[in-house]
Amino acid sequence: METCGMSGTVAFIGLGNMGLPMAVNLVKAGFDVMGYDSAGQMRAAAAEAGVRLADSQAGAVAGRDIVVAMLPNGAIVRTVMAEVALSARPGAVVIDCSTIDVESARWMHEHLSVHGYMPVDAPVSGGTKGARDGTLTFMCGGTEEAIALARPVLSTMGKRLVHCGPAASGQAAKICNNMILGVSMIAVGEAFNLADGLGLDRQAMFDVVSTSSGSCWSINQYCPVPGVGPDSPADHQYRPGFAAALMLKDLGLSQDAAQAAGVATPLGRHAKKLYENFISQGGGDRDFSAIIEALCTMRRE
Ligand code: NAD
């Protein structure tokens, strides 16, 4: 078992679908964890799962060496981090694992650094299964020193850590990756629909593409048609997995970042529109790979 770089006390803020299993893995590894979530039912679920809870966020972070946050969006992260800067002990390492906009991540680094903390942005890939299994990948931004101190906690919750660069680099890597994922899932869905239209057997399509130049994670590991390729949400009526609403959130973050940076991302922009349409038709809670069905019903222009 690895022990924490300092005395090993951790506060965990945001015990939802991702945060709770991550916190549970820290508890199982022997870290002294104090959790907090603003929702009563999440606190009840966390207590049942064996996570010790504080009555308030300030109570959770007070005196802790490391603060981990796993929250829905940048606005909430800003609010939570403003309070962390009032109540955590000076010098604490503060790790935000949420997927948020690059601007909010930069703000977090500046705000916490000014107040004497050691911030790390560390968004994840691997989803709820990776969170449960402790196999997440962390994409980290921050100083070498802060990341070295965060490493024992992160390597308990995940199997891979990439130090992407300075403040907010982890968020930048995360939204670039998920823009590729959104675009490639649409491309794979379109190709299967075309294959169907041409009378090509789906298994033959998979066997060729998954070993040819069209291969990518969206077909090889997460094939969007049932009964073909490894087990995926398509084999379970498109239960998420990774919900389409979260994909739209990430495509929105990449479009905001592209606009702020003055970079053209035409496929990313179009992917966002297609997911908006899919969600307006009620697809938000389905796995993002279910977009293949919406593509199938679109009329050819
Ligand atoms: P979730 O909604 O299940 O959990 C978020 C938790 O934060 C909730 O329990 C909520 O009550 C709590 N919360 C909200 N405001 C709070 C506050 N002010 N103080 C304390 N707690 C507060 O979401 P999730 O699926 O766990 O996702 C969390 C983050 O991880 C998001 O940024 C998401 O984009 C990212 N992410 C999710 C997945 C996934 O598959 N679910 C994968 C990768 C990344």
C-alpha cells in the first residue's frame, strides 16, 4: 500500500458517480479521508460506502494535507475553491479532478497559489468503471512539486498519470481528447450506417476497420452497434457508460476554448451541433454512442 507524501489526510469534495468510488478507493488503501457533498442523499450513500463525512465543506478541508474535488462544472469549482482558500491549511495540495473550462482551471491555480496552496488540475478518463476499479488516467497541470505531492493519492485512484504541463494543461488535454472522441464516434456511426445501406455485414465491417487505417477507440473498444466487438453500451440498450449530455458538455468546453484561442475546429463544432440535436430528441441520458441511431434517421441532404 502506498502512503501519502505528507501525513496522508485527505478531504474529498463531491461524492457523486465518480467522486464516491474514487474516495472509497482512497479509504480502502488506508488514507484518512473526510468527505463532503452538498446533497443529502449523496452524503447518505457515502456514509453507507464507508466514507467518513463532515457537516460542512469547511469542516471537511480543515487541517487536511490534500483536498480532492470531483464536481460538475467550472462555476461550482470556483465557488468551492474560493471557500477552500478560506478554510484549508496553508500549503495544502488541492487537486481538482472535475472536467471544467480552461479559464476556470486557470483561475483556480491563480487563486489558490496566491493564498499559499499547491493546486493541480487533474481531470480523468476511464469513466465510472475506471473510478470503481482504480484504473483512471489523470491528465495533470501544475508544478512538478505539487504533482509529486499529489501522486500517491492519484496513483491510488488511477493507473496512469501524465504531467501535461503548467496550470490548466490537464484540462486542455482532456477537452482535446474528448473532442476527438465525439467526432470519431460520429464518424464510426456514419460508417456503420453506410455499411448497412450497402448491404455489408456488420461483423465484416468491424473485422476490417478495427484492423485497418479506420481503427480507433470508438470502434475497437466501444463499438456502437450491438453484438459486434467487445462488450459496450450498445450491448445494453445504450445505458451509459458515458452519457450523451456529458459528451455535449465536453464538446461545449472545447468549442469555448477554441473560440478563446482563435483556433478553427470545424468538425468539433459540427459534432457539438449533432449532439445538441440528439439531446433535444431526448438522448441526453443515453450513452453517447447511441447517436448512431439519430444519424440513421437523418435524411440525406
Ligand atoms: P455527479 O453529478 O454524479 O457528481 C457531482 C457531485 O458533486 C454530486 O454528488 C453533487 O451533489 C456534488 N456537488 C455539487 N455542488 C457541490 C458543492 N458546492 N459542494 C459539494 N458537493 C457538490 O457527476 P460525476 O459523474 O461524478 O462527474 C463529476 C465530474 O467528473 C464532472 O466534471 C464530469 O464531467 C467528470 N467526468 C465524469 C465522467 C463520468 O463518466 N461520469 C467521466 C470523466 C469525467
